[in-house]
Amino acid sequence: MAAKAALNGKQMRSFHTDPMTGEKTGYADLDYGAVTIEKIQAPNAPPPSSTLVFGHSFSDHMVTANWNSLTGWAPPAIHPYKPLVLDPSSVIFHYAPSLFEGMKAYKDVNGRIRLFRPDMNMARLNRSATRIALPEVNGKELTKLIAKLVSLDADFVPSEPGHSIYIRPTLIGTQAALGVHPANEAMLFVILSPVGPYFKSGFKPVALEADPNKVRAWPNGTGSYKLGLNYAPGLQPQMEAATRGYSQNLWLFGPEHLLTEVGTMNLFTAIKNDKGQTELITAPLNGLILPGVTRDSILGLARDHASGKMRIEGLPEDLIVSERELSMKEVEQAGKEGRLMEMFGSGTAVVVAPVDRIGYEGRDIHIPVGEEGVGPIAKRMLDTINDIQLGRIEHPWSVAIDELI
Ligand SMILES: *Cc1c(COP(=O)(O)O)cnc(C)c1O
């Protein structure tokens, strides 16, 4: 099928006009139907699952698709995994027009491969793209390309419990010209990395350093977009925290030292209120935090439990779910009064990461994690999300790839 000139209103924004000629003709949408497939000549054996280190090994194939502002998306290709060749003047190396997504595919109990809420990743990818003047991508077509890639490399999807294949869609500006302006050429690619469970031998709670002088994001900034430029500035604070025995930064914001996120995860805190009810709190989507798919899923499950729509055994009966600001003062006070019940990070790579300690203004706040190293809310959320991802619970969030292509 030839690339169809499917014009989508949103994609005809001015920056898709060629900056040199002002032309905007024949703009093509990303088209799964136009994909060319070149298979690897000598397939590699998938790495043994016991040796997997997150993000270190990749499958045999990848997706690439090129875009330019004159003609839009060229037909995508699936081909052997290989290095990219880019001109050193390429804008990606100088001004960081780069965004990424992180999602996973799982082999279910019947050997079927499933994605988890891919529509959420596609929507976020397009919000990120718009923010840095990169082209939007047709999310339905990209999801089909991902499904095709994963099915081609199905042998690389580990089937052991807790294992999966991590999917990394990436979009970069590639125009070869210095000068800060919207890129008139871009490249989309997708690579796959087989991964094992984040916690190999039981839960290992993380210790966080909360330093109000280290800021990850600010109002009207870019903290709520999954842009490459948000991550390098977090590395030095993380190294500093590590020298003091903390594995991640708890990012605070403002004079009240509001809790925002932890490392590259969203953050949940459970506090008992004065009526004895358990309140599960996470920061609101106010531009300071990344709108995580896992965050949204935990909120959804917690609200369904609280409303009685779908009860989750083991969660507090009287759970209250809050997207609201939470300050270090409130956390510390709750800790002193024995009302600080639980804290955990959330993200695709780990699902949930229990927190047992926060270093703050020269003292440590301790958070209970129980004998298992994980609190009851984090544990129930992890189990329920795993059950959905593996198709043990029928749920619309879980999408079998054979139904997409
Ligand atoms: C990706 C990411 C998250 C988690 O998002 P998920 O969609 O749940 O994986 C949280 N915070 C930051 C800063 C992130 O980059």
C-alpha cells in the first residue's frame, strides 16, 4: 500500500510547513500498511533470562520511520537492529529535540503477547512531540508497528514470571544544520530490550534523599513531558545522594517542600487521617510531574476499590484516594504520630518500588515496609497490575498484539 496522504488536521500546524519554501504539500501520515520488513540473516539466540540486566540487551529487529516537513512520514521499516548514522551537525546532538516512551509486552499464561495501555503511551508521546516542535505520530499506526516488531521478535519476550520485553519508542529531530529552530527532519525508532524482574530476590526498599535545593521541574517548564532533556540534569544529584547512602532523589518543590516525584518514578504516600481512614496520596498533574501510566493505573484501581466497582482484597476497606499536594512537614508530622503507613514509587520498569527511609534536613524519616519489604497497598497494586498484564484478570487495559495486526 502506498503511503496515503492522510491529512490529519492537527498535523497541518504551521511548523510542518517547510521553513525554506513555505510549502506543505503531500503530507503523509505514518502508515503501518506501507511497512517494509527486512529480516536478520543470522538470528541471534535470545539471552538467557537469568543474565538479563535492565536495558543492556536488545532483540534482533527494530522499527524506523523518517519524517520531513515537506512530505510527512515516509513508509516505515522493520529491519535488523543496527547503529544510526547521523550528521554531526544534526540538531539532536546540540539542542536535544528528543523524546521517548517506555512500555512493556508480556507473555501471558497462554503464551499470547500483551501490551499494557498502549493508547496512554501514544497520547503522551504526542504531547511530548508537540512540546518540542517535533511531528505528531499516528498512535494507532505506531502501535501496530510495535505489535508487528514484537511478534517478529517473540522469541526475545521472556516467559518466566516477572519477565517482559521493554519497548522504547524514541523520536528525535535529525535535521543536519546548526541553529535553534524546529527540525524539518525527524526520525522515529523503536527498540526492544528483554528484561527480568526489577527485584530479583524479594523486595529491596529504596532510601531517598529529599534536598529542597535540587529541583527537577518547575511550573510551566517541561517536567510533565517525557523529553530526553529532563533526565541528564538529574544524574549529578543522584550521584551526590548515593555518596550519602541514598539511592534516589525525592524531588521537592517550592517553599513548602512539596513531594513531587522520586528519581524517574511517580510517588504514592499512605497516611492515616484523624478519623482512622487510610488516605493514598499522590501529587496532582500540575505540570511538575510526569503523568505516569502506572500512576494512572494505581489511581484507577484504588478508586474502583474505594467505590466498590472492583474490590481488591487486602486493601484498606476505607481507602481514600487523593491527588493533592503533600508537604514534607505533613509527612514528618504523620511519621511522628505513627500515621505514616506506606510510601512507594511507581513506573513501568518496576511497577512499584517501596520506600523505607527519607533523608531530610539532616535527619532520617523511617517508613514501615513490613517483613516482606513492601507495604500492603504497594503489594496489592503490584499483584493486581501483574494479573491484568498477564491476562489472569480480564481487563480492557491489556491488549493482545495478535488482535492489533
Ligand atoms: C516515565 C516516568 C515515570 C513513570 O511513568 P510510567 O508511564 O508509569 O512508566 C514517572 N516519572 C518520570 C520522571 C518518568 O520519566
